[in-house]
Amino acid sequence: MSTTKPLVRPDRLGDAIASRRMNRTAWVITGMLVLFQIIAFADKAVLGLVADDAMRELGITPVQFGFIGSAFFFLYAIVSFATGILASRVSVRWILLVMGLTWAVMQFPMLAGGGAAVLLVTRIVLGGAEGPATAMSLSSAHGWFRSEDRALPSNLIAAGSTLGPVIAAPLLMWVIVTWGWRWAFGVLGIVGLIWTVAWLLIGSDGPFARRRPAEQDRGRAGDAAEPGGEAVEGAGIEVAPPAGRAVEERHGFDSQHPVPVRAILLSGSFVVAVLAGASNFWTQGFLTTWFPKYLGSVIGLTPGEVGWATTFPWVFGAALLLGLGFLGRQRMRGGSTVRASIVLPFSVALVIAGACFLLAPMTGGLVTVALLTVGAGCSVIYPMAPSAMAYAVTPRQRPLVMSALGGLASIGAIISPTAVGVFMDRAGYRAAPKGQPETAEMAANMATGVDHAFLLAGAILLVCGVLSAFFFRPDRTGRRLQSRHAERVG
């Protein structure tokens, strides 16, 4: 008497959990990477949360504080590119472990009483160690999912980057008010150590990581299966062929061959992705360095209200990323191109962000907060850019391409914090001495300087969104690169 094995879909979270270890592990690893991104962006956001106290106690001017904010990104590009090269030879698991440990250790010098120089040095080192975070997280996750199923886990990880400030801001503001601003760094260091230990025990590379095309074909679901499905190794169940398999066969994402790195980095899609990503980083630089200070000094919110209001753009960005992740997954499975599924929604978000920043100086109060929530939320979806670009290259080259993209795009965050500080300084803003309240004149000067920064940010986002919509084409870039490869070997 024959028995029918239950059909499961390993690309669905429920079926993945109901089946065996490989599928369940894929989602556990994704969850760990989401936490990794949360910690990374909490580390970025902490500087803005301590801005007022740090500037007063350390005697830092707006330009100097903006420079410290920019310093976080000084090593971003160098370390990102170097890590991308390293990831083609070393397991991404170990790279993530070293990064997490470095993040944790770099928080404690400020808890121990470090001054302005220590803050500057630790932010430089911390930024270098966090530079490859998004690229390495996406590379690790992509090793656990087929090409047509990567949009959702990619955007979950991207949402983690927006959830970092959401979770951290209220907690850290409470820590600052209760224990002092230095303990904000200490708490992040402790959390980082806990994640590092957990990753050491749980982290691993997936079955689709760093394989040749032939190996991927042999390893898609373990053992051979009966007609109509594939077997999950050791599970005693039959796996239904994913609905998106036709997408993979049509586009051949995981059957690509390595191509010269120079050809990738000089492609039109990569150049436009860097510009679009730089506009995202420009906004991130403002959010993580000046946004809490702006809410307190210009909008007039209390420290507790600042802690919550700071989260609004990140909450909006997280919801947007999740929504676009589901949309991209469905469109990819329906046979749409990467450009239609990922790039165009990304581009539209940048245009909306630009419009909101351009309108912000013309408003005031809660209307300004609403515009900044939407504008900043639409412009913190950077991970969609490397996720889309990853489809143009072979799995072995994804870490390098995504790391290089993130490193070059980070130039936007290098410039923006200092630029905002310069605008504020030229408008006449000066931080009040320790123990003295800020005057209405200084608040007005800060508002004038930041308004100029908003106009510049809006123009950059608008232009980059239009460029992305017309010239960011990962599908065509991938086909062209593979065609050139075929000509060389032929």
C-alpha cells in the first residue's frame, strides 16, 4: 500500500518550519541577520541621541560634531571593498563574527570616560567595521534561498536596519536620562557581545553560497525525489517545485559565470546604483547625527518625545521595505524583471523622498515632522539597491559587488553630517554651555541652517531617483556581462 508524502514549499516560512533543519535554519539565520542589522543601525543612531549632552560636556562645535558624525563613514568604502574581496575566500560566517565583536568592543571606551578624541577614533573604527554589514548580511541570506525567493528575506534584513533606531531610540533615551549619556554606548556594547556569542553558536553558510552553477543544480534540495517533487534530506517528505522555478530558468540568475570586476564596477547600472545609494546615505547621515537634536531644539520636543519621534522615519521605512519586499517577491515569481520588481519601486520612493525634503522648509511643527517621516522613511531603503544589483552577477561575486556598492555610496554619509554642521554654523548656531538652556535665537539659527540642508537633500534625492528609474537595469547588465563572457571563452 503506497502512501503519499505531504508536499511542502521550502520557500514559505510556515512550510520551512514544518519541514526539516535546512529550511528552518534558513529562517533562523535570517532572524539573526535582522538582529545584526538592528544592532548596526542602533550603533549609528546613538551619536544623534547623545548630541546635546556630548556637545555641551565635551565643548564641541556644530562643525566639529558634524565631522565626528562624518568620521563614522571614513573607512566605510575601504573596509567594505576589502571585505568583499575577502568574502570570496573566507566564510561570511566568520566575517560577520569578527564584525560583531568589533562593534561591541568599540562602545566601551566612551563608557569609561573618553573625550572628544576618543569619540572620534572609536567612531572611525566602528564605522569601518560596520561598513560591510548590509552586504555581508545579504550575502549570507542569499546563500539560503533560491534566486526567486530572495526579495523577502533581503527586505526583512533591510527592515532590520530601519528597526535599529526604532528599538534603540526610546530605550537609549531612557538610559541617557536615567544613567547618563555615556551609558548609551555601554548598553550597545553589552548587546553586541550577546549577539556575537549567539552567532558563534548558530551562524553558518547556506547551500547556495559560493557554489559553481553545476554544484547549485545538484544541491538544490538534497536527495533525488520522486516525479513531481524534490526530497528534503532526511525529512521523509516531498517538496513541491517552487512556483518561481520558471523565473530562475528564464533569467538564469544562479547559472551565471564570473566576469571581470572592472566590467561590473564600470557598468551603467552599478554607477547609477552608487549615486542612488549615496542619496540614501546622505539622509542616513542626517538622521543618525542631527535629527534628534533638530526635534529637540527646533520642534521643541522633550527628551522622551524625541526618543519616540526619532523612530517615526525608521518605522515608516521598515513598513515600506516589508511591503516592497512582498511586492518584489510576487512580481518576480510572476515573471517580472528585477528592474520592474525592485528597481522601479526603489526609484519612486527616492522621488517621493526628494519632494518631501523640498517641502519641509516651507512648513513648521508637526507638518514638518510628518514630511520628514515620509521623506526620510522613503530614503532609508538603500538595501534594495545592492539586492537588485546582486542579480547581475554570479553568487561568488555578490559579496564583492554589494560591498563595493555600499562603500562607494557611503560617501553621501561622509559629506552630509559635516555639511549640515557647516550650514548651522554659518546661520549663527552655537551650542549652549553645559548647564545652561538653549536660547530661542540659537534654535532659530539652527532651523535656518537645517532648512538649507533639507533643500540640498531634496534636490539630490529627486535627481538620483529619476536617474535610477531610467538607467538602473540589473537584468540587462547581467545579460550583457554574460554575453561578453561567452564571446571571450568562445
